[in-house]
Amino acid sequence: MPIPWQCMHRSRIPRRFASITKQIYMLCGGNMSKTARLLSMHRRTLQRLMMRHSLLR
């Protein structure tokens, strides 16, 4: 079964996924590497997604 972010169109992230991603990021104390590991994605990919969709501070 594919991971949700792998199924998304490049220009859109569903609000629910964005919300969950932000919550996990906050629970990890703002640690991008730990968040990426929990979401099973590369750290840089997560950074790009979060920056593109204004999820970073």
C-alpha cells in the first residue's frame, strides 16, 4: 500500500495530511529528521513539502 504522500499530485497536499504532518512535527519538537523517519520519507522531501505549503514556522 503506498504511503499517502506518494499518491499526491505534486502541487497539492490534502488538508488532513498537512494537519497530521504539522502535528507530528510539533510532537517531535521541531525535529525534521525524526518527523521524516516517522512518516517514512526523506528529510529533504519533507522540508520541501512543508515549505511549499507554508507548514514551517
